[in-house]
Amino acid sequence: MALGAGVVLAVHWTTFFLSIQEASVAVGTITFSAFPLFLTVLEPMVFREPVRGRSALWACVLLLGVGITIPEFSLENPMTMGVLWGLISSLSYGVLSLFNRYLSGQYSANVVCLYEQATAAVALLPCFFLVDGHWTAQDLAAVGVLGFVCTAFAHSLYVAAQKRVKAQTAGIISGMETVYAVVYAMILLGEMPSGREWLCGAVILCAALANSVMGEAEKEGIST
């Protein structure tokens, strides 16, 4: 299962970067953050659990946020293609989250991530020989930061979190990543989001915060 999850992770990585290349960092992260929408449908089916009305509500809010980013339904529009690649990335990450929920109950987060990311690296290795590119020291340093900090470390934390909460809850809260990514893109890349993207980010941020607050309140009520 860990090897299968690694292949899914390779698909997620590839489609996520395609989304950013076709559109922007904002579009890539906004559409990716919709993966709790897929989890709301898939998680109860896989683990034979009832569908929680609150999770379904916030998933619909995320879908609304993604829909706002689509300028027109035309495959010739780069923005639309970026959204479509982002949704595929989102779906693949949703499936990966289900793998992680099961595997995190059997193994430590570091072991799960080791197998998944090593498998993804092997699956993508042929691209190293098929795609031409000129790498500078700065490029290699940037990839190193992406690999060690933004992928290995962050992914391990996310898998570890699923020992405590459901994949749906962890997924919706992780939607905060969208806000961070947009801010970093403004500072580091000079990408200024459009009004449409600002609105979508606000919708996703509100959904993440509301889900977190209501989840804590629900937990307090149960413990009382």
C-alpha cells in the first residue's frame, strides 16, 4: 500500500507543478486545497463511516471557492487548464490522504513518508533523462529547500496529524496553505493575485477557520 501511495504522490507532484506552470501559484494552491471535497465523498466509502453534515458543508464551500477561479470553461484558456490540473492534483492528494490515514495507524509518520517519497522519486526518475534543463547552484539550493523542508518535513507532520484527527478535518485545516502560498508568491515572485483569486482565498480561509473552531467546540461538548 505504501508503494501504491508513492505512485499516487508522484501523480500529485506532477499535476500540481503543471497547474502552477499553466496558471499561477495562487491558482495551483487554491485548486489543490479543494481535496477535502473529494475526501468528504471517498473517506466514508473507504472506512465505512457516516457522512458528517458539517464536513460536507465545508467541502461545498471549498468547491465554491475553486469555482470562483475559473474565468471561462475553455481548454484553450491557460487559467482554466491550470484549474483542471489543480483539481487532478487535488483528487490524487485526497486519495493519498486515505492511504496515509490507514498507514499512519500501522507505522510511524517518518517510515510512511520514507516509503512514499522514495517510491515517488523512483517513479519520476526517468524524467531526469527525458527532460532537458540547465541547473544552476541557486536552482539546486531551491530544490533542496523544497525537498527537505517543504516536502519531507511538512509531509511527515501532516501524516502524523492523522493519528489524531480524521483525514477530512486535517485536509480542511491544511487549506491555510493557500493563504501562505499567495503571500510568499507576492513577496518572492512578484505575483499579484487578481480580485477573483483574493475572493477564493478568503472563502477557503473562512472555511478552514470555521471548521477548526466548530471542531474544537464539538470536542469540548463531547468531553463535557
